[in-house]
Amino acid sequence: MEQATGIKHRITGLLESALAKKGTVLYVLQHYAGMYELRIHLPDARMENWQKVQRIKCKVNTGRYRDYTPAVWDETTRSCSLFIDTAHDGPGSQWAQSLQAGDPLVYIGIDSYGRAPVDAAEQVFLGDPSAIGHFFALMQLTNGLGKITGSIIVRNEMHREAFEASFPSLSISTAESIREIEHSPVLIHDHPERQFYLAGNSGMVHQLRKILKQQGVPAHKIHAQGFWK
Ligand SMILES: Cc1cc2nc3c(=O)[nH]c(=O)nc-3n(C[C@H](O)[C@H](O)[C@H](O)COP(=O)(O)OP(=O)(O)OC[C@H]3O[C@@H](n4cnc5c(N)ncnc54)[C@H](O)[C@@H]3O)c2cc1C
């Protein structure tokens, strides 16, 4: 068993030395308990080519990697932000909470995921706090075109208030549960050009997609990304 773990670590180490790229943490902002923004400099990233939402695979511990969504990127300075929800215990949370300005960051690749966003009269964002970066990235890719509505499920009441105060530019509301969203006007499919973007916990995304389909939203108008189980 120990031998197998040792071999796994050696293979991971070899892969990492072949693929690893480096960045630097410029600053860390804690928006509210559990929500961290890492502003990072990535000298090798070709941000001018980002036409879809991207994922960056960060090394969070020895042999451990986690995907995060670069947002609010600036091609000129090659910097972007990662919005990391750390309101649970895991290697990714521990890593984000430990970082300080000036720390190095190791990653083994950046690539796109999901479909390119569609310019539409109205974009509806539904998710949990781990999806904030995803929604900021969609806003940047669509140049802020189209009205943005939606809701983020934040179970902790104090965090709900803090969330709305922290991200006024996202201009979407918070909800306590899927049930609350299900009965809110946000889901009423009354605009033919509405596009729905779902992201965050896989079970939540699955349920929201099911509710939308039951309400008659065609599949091609639902963009769903499960992030974690
Ligand atoms: C394409 C892609 C993009 C992603 N982008 C982001 C992003 O921008 N920001 C972000 O925060 N995450 C993002 N994630 C999720 C991220 O990769 C990790 O899965 C997540 O941060 C958990 O890692 P961890 O090591 O902290 O916890 P893990 O060790 O993976 O999980 C520990 C426990 O915590 C639970 N858990 C995991 N995440 C959460 C959460 N957010 N809230 C409550 N409980 C949780 C798990 O179910 C598990 O029980 C993305 C994932 C994918 C696939």
C-alpha cells in the first residue's frame, strides 16, 4: 500500500515537473468569512485567447490539484482573480486560506470548459458561492451585454447579507435554498431570449436543470456545470 502511494507520488512529481507553470499571488482579499479572492499574476497565460470560461488546475498540496475559474482578467498585466469558497474543510480551502501576497503559485494547465456564452437579452445566473468566478467570467465574455438576473444559494443567513454587500456588481440576489429559487420570479420562463447558466454543487445543478426543463426551458438554453459533489 505504502509502496503504491510512493509510486503514485513519484509519477505525479514527474508529471508536475514536465507540466508545471508558475504564477505569483498579488494580493488576497477575504470578502466575508469563507469567501477568498486571490489576485494572481500568470506571466505565461495567453488571456487574449480566452473566448470561453477557463479553468486553472492549481497545486494545493503535494500531489493534490484543484480547478478554479479565472475571472476579471487583464491581458495587459496578465493578472486575474480566483474566487474560492472555503466554507468547508478540504485541501483547496486550506491552501486558499494560507496564501499571502508574494507567495508563488504552481499550476499544471489552463483550459476552457463548457460552451461559449451566447449574447442574449437576458442572462440568468443560478448557483452557489463556488460559482462566483464563473459568473464574473461570463459577464466579461459577454461584455456585460444583456440584463443579468439570477440567484446564488447561500445557506448561512449572515453570509447572505455579506455576499450581497461584497458583490454588488454581480447584481443578483441570494436565496436560502433551491425551493426558494423554484418559487421565485427568477425562474419564470417569460422571455424567449433568456439563457440560463447553472454552476456549483453537482446535485444542485442537476436539480435546477430538472426544474427548468419542467418549466419548459429548452435544453439549448441551459448551460450547466457541476463543480463538486
Ligand atoms: C471546472 C471547475 C471550476 C471550478 N471553479 C471553482 C471556483 O472558481 N471557485 C471554487 O470555490 N471552486 C471551484 N471549483 C471547485 C473546486 O475545484 C474544488 O472542488 C472545491 O474547492 C473543493 O475543494 P477542497 O479541496 O476545498 O475540498 P474537497 O476535499 O474536494 O471536499 C471536501 C468536502 O467539502 C465539500 N465541498 C467541496 N466544495 C464545497 C463548497 N464549495 N461548499 C461546501 N462544501 C463543499 C465536499 O463535498 C467534501 O465533502 C471548480 C471545479 C471545477 C471542476
